[in-house]
Amino acid sequence: MEKEIIRVETLSKHFGAIKAVDQITFSVKEGEIFGFLGPNGAGKTTTIRMLVGLLRPDSGSAVVNGHDVIREPVRAKESVGVVPESSNLYGELSAVENLVYMAQLYGVPRGQWQPRAEELLKEFNLLDRKGGKFQGFSRGMKRRLTIAAALVHRPQVLFLDEPTTGLDVMSARGLRSAIRGLKAKGVTVFLTTHLIQEAEDLCDRVAIIVKGKIRIIDAPGGLQEMVKETEVLEIQPRPVSPSLPKMFEGLPGVEKAALVEDKIRLYGESIHNSICQILNRLEANGIKVVSIKSLVPTLEDAFVKMTGVDAEIMRVDKPMKMGGMG
């Protein structure tokens, strides 16, 4: 039987009248990449802050690597590394100085400070920049060094909060490769993201969280399997407007309509029987159809169908915060 390294039971956190996290229950298996997928404001960061002892839950319980995060916060923290959405390293220090300083903070024995720092710099392809000041690094390099710093004490669990937000395509690709490398070394990775493709590419299992509640937990393939009977019709209309999905409310066979980039996607289990009505409604509203085609449901389609949250909302990066964990 696979060991559970994180166990969460009915965990809740409110900020005034806002239910940021609302009685969530889940577990994470040792050695897996577990994804928390949801739109900005869904409760992902609040969950991490509770699991690493930065926020006290209002109710419920959480155990990380055998330690209760409320009763044994110090013991729980010893076995985890945390990579906040914005870096917590020091701009005036060099790469190696930052890692040595973090090794001191984590209680790594003195004789291991320098060797461990250089080992991590090599692992994250930063050895040639060991003497460079952090503030002069590119965003992708800063992200890699921040992850390296969280690994300096060899934690069993790494918490990554929106790791690729704000990165260019090549930097994000390199970082995802590094995350896969951590899994290969036996590190359990708890990853929050609003990027559906990222969750599909990286995660062994995904928990979908919306408005503080977990809707479903499964492997990406399992989530797609749940909607395999769903028909997806993609239409490229002209002109395009955010109000287009509302046009299809109440139309027979259409269970959900969503705007995805410059196209409209319609979801339903018998949607192809309603194509004539769909086209007639578009024509009646002065909308031309540039193209129309059937799609095989993807994880993105499964997410939209299960949550009702449009894919376009998920593509919007939240503003980068200055330091800490927001």
C-alpha cells in the first residue's frame, strides 16, 4: 500500500464572510506530483499556507509526514520545502550566498553548507552564475534558485505555489522538467496552478478546487474519461464577444457554453442533434460562422464541464506579489 504523506480532513479557513477554504478533504501519496487546480482566488495558496504552518485553520486537521500541523508545527515544517509564488530570497546576495544562508536557517550542518549549495546550483544549471547577485537574474533563473533554496535541507515534501506564473515559454518548460526530476528522486511535490495544461503535463493526480471547495480528485486521464461521452462542438464566430456564451442558454442539447480564446465551445451529450438550431441562433444574432468542428474532450473541457468555470478565466495570471506567500 502506498504511504500517505499528507492527510487533510475537513480543513476550513474563513476571512470574515469569505470562505477561502471550505471543509476540504484529500490525501497525497508519497512520491507523487499532486496538483491543486483552480482559478485565481479558489483557495489554493490559503491551503498551502495552512499546510506549512503560516496560517492556523479555523477547523479541521492536517497531517504532513506524520506530524499534525497544528499540534506539531515545527516538526511538520522540518520535512517540507516551500516555494512561494514570489521569491523569498535576497537580491543583494549571490546565488551561492543565498543557498548557504538558507542552509543555515534550515539547520543544515556547517560542513555541508557549501557542498550542498554547489550541488543544487549544478542540479538547476546555475553553477556558472554562483557568484552573480540574485537581483540581476532573469525571472526564470530566480525561480530555479528559489526552488533550489527550498530543497537545501533535503525535504520529503516540496510545496510549489504557481511555479511558472509570469515565466516565458522556454523558462516554464525548463522548470517543469526540473519538477519531473524531483519526482524521479522521490520528492513528493504539492503543486498549485491555474494552468490546466500544466496540471495535465505534470501531475499524477489533480484536485479541482473552486470557491474554496474541492469538486473532484482524480488522475488527469480519469477526469477526461468522465466526460468521454460529452460532445464538444467548437465554433469560430465573427465577430467575437464575451457575451456569446449566454446566447446558447436554454438551447436543447447544450449543457454548457464557454469562450476559449477566439472560439466558442459548446458541451452536451446530444449536442450534434442541435446543430441546425445552434447555427440558426447565431445567424439570427448577426454572427457569422468561420468554422465549426467536433473535438475529443480534453482535460480543459472536463474542467469547464465539471466546474462551470470558463477556460479563459483560468488563463489569466494573477498579479505578481512582492515577497512572501500571498
